[in-house]
Amino acid sequence: METPAHQHALDPVARVRAGDAAAFEALFRAHYGPLCGFAERYVGSAAVAEELVQDLFADLWARRDTWTPLSSVRAYLFTAVRNRALNLRKRDALERDWSEQEATAEVHALHQDPPRADAALEAAELHARLDAAMESLPERCRLVMRLRWREQLGYAEIAEIMGISPKGVENQLARGLKALRGLLR
């Protein structure tokens, strides 16, 4: 039978919270590669993904004494990386929009847009309709749809990240597809 002290020694969260650098390093080594790959899907750059994951682990070590993941360590880390990547993308989009708005008047004064082909216009309209339809889905359903179709994650990975069962993922995808079909008709 395991003693409470022995259970504590096996619990990586408790060991990290206690300041065990070896436990933290083991956690880092076990998850760094997969987290970088996951982050790269969001940010589109291996270097930026690595920086994002390194920052996550640096922040985790800095506040280790209050670290209490509500689910598995793996799900916590993937969720934290997802949130950081989404925040980075949001910030980058805001900066890009600001830059574009600042330059738009000058660019349009110098250049006229070329005429667009009908096919390109139809594709853009369909893409806009699909984006609008996706945005109208409930948040949880929208996140599951994005993780499955845009990030190409499997049901088990999505379930772990979202903190739901694989069957819950399947149900959310079915609801989302049904809603999208109705909205795009």
C-alpha cells in the first residue's frame, strides 16, 4: 500500500509545486515537442511556436506554488498553449488591421484593384458565408469544429483539450454540421 508521502512523490503537479526542478524538467521534456507542434498549427511558425511554449513553461515555473490544473496535466498544457496561440493570433490580427488601415488610403490612391474573376468572387463569398455560419455556432461547438476541421485533431485529442468525452466531441461535431448545413442553404 502506498503511503501519502509516496503518492506525493509520484504526483508531478505536487512535485512541481514543491519546487522540484527535476520533476519540472521531466514535465518539460515529455510535453515540449508535442506542444510546439500543436502551437505551430495555430501560429504558422516553428520559431514562434517554440517561443510560445517556452514562455508557457517559464510562467508555469514562476507561479508553480499556485499551479492547480483542473484536469490532466496534458490537457492543461494543451489548453494553455491553445489560449496563448489564439491570443497571439488575435494581437497579430489587430496589428495587421491597424497597419492596413493606416496604409489603405495611400495604397488605393496609387493602385486600383484588378478586376476579380467570377470564380474567385464566388469562392470568397462562400468562405465569408462559412465563416459567418461558424461564428453563429455556440462557442463550445465552434471550438470543437475548428479543432477538428482546421487543426485536423482527432476526437481523443479534442476531448482531452476541451475536457469532454470523445462521444461529446462526436455530438458537438454532428450538431455543428447540421447547423452549418441549415445556415448555408
